[in-house]
Amino acid sequence: MLVATGGVSYPTTGSTGDGYRLARQAGHTLVEPVPSLVSLVSHDPDCKKMMGLALKNVTLTLFEDGKDIFEEQGEMLFTHFGISG
């Protein structure tokens, strides 16, 4: 079983670690979490045209109801299916 509830790395985004507690209470054993990358799939043809383009020091901001709720800086790579990094 895979439980994807977020970790504890960014508490300001709601990642409190509660998913770990709930899984343990349900009798599940846990595998030690490790950092990982998540890819974003895009069907925009312009995104595919940029395949192979790698950018550094990119700032990504997530907005909800017109307010920025999360911001992260890092690297971005355009792939044949979307964005990674």
C-alpha cells in the first residue's frame, strides 16, 4: 500500500506528518521516507518543444484564491512529457 499524505519537510504547507501516525495506528509498518522528485505532465505543445532545456534558480509559486501559499526555488527540466526538477 502506498499512502501519500505528505511528510514533515514543509509544515507551512500542511505537511504535519499525520499520515505516518495514522498509518502506524492502522497497524501498517513504514518504510523510511527519502526525498524525491515529482514530474508534472503537460499536454501543452510548447512545453514539448522545450524538451531538454534545463533552467537553474527557477522560482515556482503556487497560488490559491489569488494568494501565494507556497514558493520554492531550484532547477527545472523540460521533458518529453512535461516538467521535472
